[in-house]
Amino acid sequence: MYKQYMKFSKEFYFMLSIMIMMKMWFFPLMIYLWFPTDDLSSTLLESIDIMTGLFSLLFYIGFGSLTKYQYQFNTLEAIALFVLLHLIILCMVPFVHVWSHLLSDAFILYSPSIIGGIWELIGMYFCCFLFGRKLEVKEAQQKLQHQKQRLRA
């Protein structure tokens, strides 16, 4: 079981670091190289903030689903793992600042007071994580087999 926790943690941190690198480094560099106009660049950066916020919500929904259907953790194990992974994030002060802007930048564009602090962000991520535990993603082949079995019965 310990190996599964470690594997999930590695997957989680790898994907989180990729998202952060894309938002903080790759997308701004590409916008800078391709679009030299300041007005267009700022508009594109705002749209990148919105997309990154949505992707971060989908990221947590996906990892919630992974804990239940791929790794088969029960609810208590998944919550404990979520808390542990986020306590580690909170201990890394420079990383917290960057991590908190994944979601908050999308909301700050519309209403600066909607995100009060780090605990509201963790609460939103936790809700998405729990919502993801209710979703099961099946491949098209599995769906067709499941539908054929239902028609036979």
C-alpha cells in the first residue's frame, strides 16, 4: 500500500509542477515571442490565467477520480493523502505563492474579493477532489461492452 501512496504522490507533484511551469514560464515566453503588442499580450495572459484556473480544477477532479478508481483508496485514505500532500505544499513557502495563483488568478480577474486566502483555495480544491471521487472515466470500448451486456439482460 505504501508503494501506491508514493506512486500517487509522485504523479500528483509531477503534474502540479508541469502545470506551474507551463503557467509561469512556457505560456508567457511563447506569448512574448509570438505577440509583441502589449495590449494583445496582456489579453492573452489573462486568458491563460482563466484557462489555468479551469485546468487546475479539472486536475483536482481527475486526481480525486484516480484515488477511487485507479488506486482504490477508500475515502478516509484519500482525504488523509490530500491533507498530507497539501501540508507539504504549505511548508514550501515560495511554492505556495506560485501554487495559490493557479486558481486564484482566474477568479481575481472577475472579483478580487472572492478568494480570501489560502484556506479558501484549499477548500475549493478539496471540494473538487471529493467531486472527482464521484466520477468514473471509462474508455469507449468498456462503455460499448457495458451497453451490450445491458441490452442482453
